[in-house]
Amino acid sequence: MEVFWARGALAAEDVFAELESLGKWQAPTVKTLLNRLLKKGALRARKDNRRYVYSPVLTRNEWLSSESHGFLDRLFGGRVAPLVSHFSQQKKLSKKDIEDLKRVIRELDDEG
């Protein structure tokens, strides 16, 4: 999706060319991914002569909002605190992460 958000509408071969530089993507994998994204409604396709051109249905912010809510609902009952607690218990929070969380909490307190 990042490729589409950065470049807009693309044919499958253009997506493959972009992802090939990462070294892990092969054409059949890209086509499978495009089909899955089509079925999920994340992409739309239009016929352009003998090929299809794909474009994103959702903006990056819309997608992030949807995915993050789904993630929180599925794994943490829709609550952020248990998510943060889990990462802190797994020692996955850096000093910068903790500083950023404190800043966000202060900003939320100031708004309330």
C-alpha cells in the first residue's frame, strides 16, 4: 500500500518494479498480494488496454485508523493501556518511546 500512497495508480508491473528493489518480492507474490488487497476493498482496479491499473481506495490515515482499531479490539479489548503495558513488559519501549508517551499524555491532559 505504501507504494500506492507514494505514487498513486500503478499497473502490476510497476508495483513489481518498485518492490523488486527490496529483494524479496517476485511477480507471482505481487499479483497474489494485489488480488488480496482487491478482495479486501483496499484497492480498486480499472482495465487499461490489456492490463489493469490499481489505485488505493483508502488513504494511509484511513487505513491506519481502521487497522489500529481492529488490532486493539481483537487483542486488547479496544483499550490502549493494556497494549502499552504489554510492550513495556516485553522491554520493547525505548527511552524515546517513553518520553513520547509522556508527551502525548501531557497533551491529552492539557486538552481535557
